[in-house]
Amino acid sequence: MTTVTIIGAGLGGLTLARVLHVHGIPSTVYEAEPSPTARTQGGMLDIHDHTGQPALRAAGLSDAFHGTVLEGRQAMRVLDGDGTVLLDEPDDGTGGRPEVQRGELRRILLDSLPAGTVRWGHKVSGVRALGEGRHEVIFADGATTEASLLVGADGAWSRVRSPLSDAVPEYIGRSYVETYLFDGDTRHPAAAKAVGGGSIFTLAPGKGIQAHREGGGTLHTYVALSEPREWFARVDFTDPAAATARIAREFEGWAPEITALITESDTAPVLRALHALPVEPRWERVAGVTLLGDAAHLSAPNGEGANLAMYDGAELGKAIAAHPDDAEAALTAYEQALFPRSAAAAADGTDLHELLFGDHAPHSLVSMLAGHAQPR
């Protein structure tokens, strides 16, 4: 049986590898990072009952996943800049979008794969078509490998995308500045009280402070600012104190327990410029290669990125298992469902941006949540 070659050991690529393994199909995952612990894996993820959770069921990992859920983290609050609580929704216990640490979820997936499945320290520099559906993968150190079925799970700046599409991510006009407060209840009690047991959205047109409570009392914050890249280029992020002060200045007059999520940060502020691919990602079928996750459909943040990557991986794995002797039939079936799913998620991201940062923020978000619909 043909080994599936997967580029990228993120959640999507690992879910694909696991679902293939469940069906007895071998795969090899090439990852640029030198080891599974080379860097931290981001913060919290809410795993949705219509995307991420079905993917984990297909991978046979539901029990392991539920063992990592942080109870109570589905609680959500919306605040005005002066600290007024506009909406306070407790964790309803339904499990529709339970929160887990991204690193824990990745560990579960890695531990579920046969030893040697992931080849660490393999950064891809390019892909070359060899004909008859085969592709050569070229690594940064000059080494190569040939793939008869190649999957790009290598994120926003995918190298595997080039045989399929010339689309390039574009800046969406908004960036996040990321901060952390550790031991919040003890060291940052006012900020911890404002965040509550789950997450908060403190919003105004064009900007906001979003935070959630992670394990161990950590408060993880994303400060959103709708500014051009040139604006952020004028902020000296090599000087953490100066950068912190400059970002905080955009929220003058806001409640101190909210701005403390910036000013009391225990880490240097980190800039995260946000990019997206075209709203309706699509390409002509190219034999022997496809994409999943952000490589296929990077969109404005909408809470679905990791969920969709896992769902893509599971659906692709099931399609390959359903057509073990016909890779093109598998890839065609997968992509026919992928394209409309991706377009819908991208449109949701655009709608969510307006709810969070449009002219009627934060009341637009409050109105939506009061209707018992969750932001995606």
C-alpha cells in the first residue's frame, strides 16, 4: 500500500496520519521543528462538536481528548471598556465547545502514532512535479524524497501549495499583540476577576482585548488592533517596556483591571500579524497532491482554524481509506467537500470580524450571543 507523505506535524497533519493508521494505511510526516518540544504550542482551543470532535472520534481518540478538557472554561463574558459586564454566560456543561490546551491535544495525537512516523527537523524548501502524480519534496538541507500521494498540512505559508495554487496570504488589516499573566489569581487578582472562569471579550470599534483562563491560573491575552502594518512597524517590539506602553496607550480610559492584561504582562508582547487566503479557496485537481487546514483555506480568526484542520485531516483520511486503490478518486471526493466547507468558514470569519470590531461593537456581539448562537 502506498505510503502517504504529509508535510507538517500540526493538528491537521497528525489527525490525518492517525486516521490513516486506524485504517491500516502507512504515512510519513515531515516536520520543520527539530523536536516535539522545540517550542510551545499556543494556548487554549475550543474543540467544536461539529468539526473537531467528530475528527477525534474518527481518530479513535475521544476518551483521551475528554481527559484533557479544562472544566468550566466554556464560560464567556462580554465587557465594555469601562469594565461594565454586558453579558455573563456560565459554562453550560453541554460540551459543545470544551477547552483544551493545544499542546496537550498535539501530544495525544503524537502518542497515538507508531514510532518513527514523524520525521523531525525536515524543513521543506520546495516541491517539484515528476509526472504521473509523483512529486519530489526538497528539504532545506538539500535532501529529497519522492511522494506518490503528497499532502500539504504545512500552514499559512505552505510550500506544498505551489503545484496547486499561486494564492498568497494577504494581511487582513488587523493584528494581535499577545501577552501572558501567570498565577493570575494570586499575582494579578483584579485582572483574573475580570476574566472570570473562562474567556472575556472587551471590545470597541476597531480594537479589543480578548483573554482566556488557561491551566494553572494563566491569563492569555490577545490585544486586537485594526491598523496597517506600517503602524505596527513603528512600535519597537525589541523594547518590551516601550512596546507595552505604546499598545496600552490605545486603551486609555479603559478600566484598569482590563488594561492590566497588557500592562502587567509577565512576558514581552508578541506581535501576530493576521493574514488570510482568498475567501473561496479552489484549485484544479492536480494528480497526487492536495492540501488541508491553513495551507488550503487560511482565513481571518473565527475559532474554527484548528477544528477545520483536524476535520480536513479526518475527512481526507476516510476518503483515502474508502478508495485504497484509487488515490485520485479519494482526492476528488475530499476536495469536492473541502471547497464549500472552506468558503463557508471564511465567510463566517468575515461576519465575526464585524461583530467583534465593527461600528456597533461590543453590542453587536452581545446581541448575537443573547440569541444563543456561539461565535465560530
